[in-house]
Amino acid sequence: MELRRALTLFDAFAIGLGAIIGAGIFVVTGVAANMAGPALLLSLVIGAVVSAFTAMSFAELAMRIPKEGGGYEFAHQLVSPFGGFVSGWMWLMSNVLSGTAVAIGFASYLAVFIPLPVNIVAAAACLGVMAVNLWGVKESTTINDLLVVFKVGVLMVFVAIGVMLVHPENFVPFAPNGYWGVMQGAAIIFFAYSGFGRIAMVSEEVIDPKRTVPKAIFLALATSTIIYMLVAGVSVGMIGYQGLAGSASPLSTAASLESPLLSKFVGIAAIAATLSVLLTTLLGMSRLSFAMSRNGDLPKALTKLHPRTRTPVVAIVLFGGLMAIFCLFSNILFAAALSNFGSLLYYALVNASAIKMPRPSYPRVIPVLGLVSCLALMLFLGLDAWLFGALGLVVVVVLFISRNRWISPAK
């Protein structure tokens, strides 16, 4: 039984945009502004350029290997089975934790409007998106399409109102922390952009993936860059980078200058954003684990498809359930650290895969730049990211060495 090809260009584009324009845009503007000041705008451009190298590698590989699993499948075929194993397991580990953090973020935003226990609501949200994913890939992506349209619409309303409240003096000094601050901001922005890779996870469910997946990747990256630039520019112009840096919810803080109603509206958009990211996170994990199971890197049960919806039911239930359980123990301090390390390692291996690809369409310097930039950004990670990342790698190596004892390899 095969997966169902049902996703259009817009569906694939919305999966990427939904993953990029998530909770990050409602928080990352404040974090990056604290580092770069008004030069946050320059950080956004640098982050987009660095992301573009990896995006081009993804697009090239998706045209050659239009299979479920994205970067894992690329590394498995072109680097080595071990490289694919490391890539896949690190991505799954980091996304279970980051998905849990997103669910808790969703519950925290919702608690502003409806005071309910955050942990319980976060777990319920994981079970809810699990049910949506089980419904079918077209149905779940249609819901994601609606969430993406809504949150982008709210952000455009914010920009349209906020541009009339911009004060040019808030852009002076432009780079108070110098070049280092700009580059630190760019490193944070890279993580905000990195959701475009999720499009390649569902290649076997996309109509005409060799053409559609690359287009969707570039559209998602270009659109998100424009949205980030507009929102960040207006936010800095409204309250200055100090005002953004001092707020846990910078867009709501900026919006509150106009009216409490607009601030609440932005809060509702944040709820939609986190829910969209949670939905696509589970979609990506279930498809990656399906691909790993098919290659013998996870138990064969994870390849089981529902006879009607043709979705990987066991994988969806497993990872949706894991996130729900972790939500009940919300103090996961290392979630962001492991997620950042795992993501950069994953994208570095994607670029390494593109380097090894014979007869590439793009100059080979593109994936080389992508690989170098990913490794360079790892230098900006904190000690906690390296410690938890190294611990994760040790676990993955032990699993690889012992895998033949608990998994029957693919024939």
C-alpha cells in the first residue's frame, strides 16, 4: 500500500510557511532585537541568505530523490546509512522536544483568554493534532492552510496599522552591538527560517513532487523573509529595539500601543501560529519515522498505513502520544538546546548529501556554502546546546551499533 498523492503546490507551500511563520515570529523579534538592535533587519537578510544555500540543496535533492523522509533519505542514500541514521534520529529527538515546547506555548497563549491548566491543555493539543493527522493528509493540510492564511492575514493587519506609528528615531543607533550582535541575531533567525525543510518530508504525498517541492521550498522561504522584514521593521519603528527586547511577547506589546483589541487579535494569531507549527511538526515526524522504518532504522510497525486514509497511523499515534506525555512534565529546559543542535546537524548533512550528488544542477559551491554556514552557526550555540547535542549523539551511536539486535533490517 502506498501513500496518497493529494498535496498541491499551495498545500506544500503552506506546510513550509506554517512551520516558519510560527511562534518564532511572535518571540524571535524580541530575542534578535536584543542582540542586533535595529540591525535586526540586516540579521534577517543574512539569515535568509544562509538559509537559501540549504534551501537550494533541499530543492536539488528533492528533484532527484522525491521520497518521503527529506534530509534523512538524502543522507541515507548519498552520505551513508550511518549518516542517514544520525540525521533521522537527531531530528526526531529534537522535534519531539521542540514540538512539546510549541504545545506548551500554545496552551500558554490560550490561557491568556481562557484560564486552564497549561500542561493539560498542551497535552490535549497534541492529542488533537494527532487526531487531525489521522484523519488524512489532505484534510490535515487543509486545516493548516486555513491557519496559515489567518495568521498571515493578522500579521498584515498589524503591519498596515503599525506602519503609521513608526518613529524614524527608533532606528538610531542602527547596530548598537556591532557586527557580533548582527551575527548572533542571524543565528537566531536561521532557526526561525528552518521550517522550509519540512516540505521535503512529504514528497511522496505531493502531486508532481519533482516540480512542486522545489517551488514550494523557495516560495515559503521568500514569503517568510518578506513577512519577517515587514513585521520586524514595523515593530522596531513603533517601540524601539529596547521595547522589543524587554518583552516576552513583543508583537503584542507593540500592538498594545494602538489598542488593547489589536493586541488581543495578535494573541489569537499566536494561538493559530503555534497550532499550525504543532500540526506540521507531527506531520513531519510521522513521515520521517515512516521512511526510517521502511529502511530498517526503526521498527517495521511504523510503516503501517491506514487502509482508507493511507496515513502512517502507528507513527502518528506514537509521536503524538509521546509529545502529550512530555507536556505533562513541562519543565524541559534542554528542549531548545537539543533542537538547535539537532536542526543544524540535520541541515549540515543535507548539504553534505548535495555535495556528493553526481552532476548537480547548481554549482557545487552552493551546498559547500550551505555546509560551512551550518557548521559556522553551530559556533554561536551555547554550551548547553553542545552538551545536550553531544549526549544525543552518543545515544544515537549506541542505537546504531545495537540496532540489528532489535530491528530486522530492510530487505
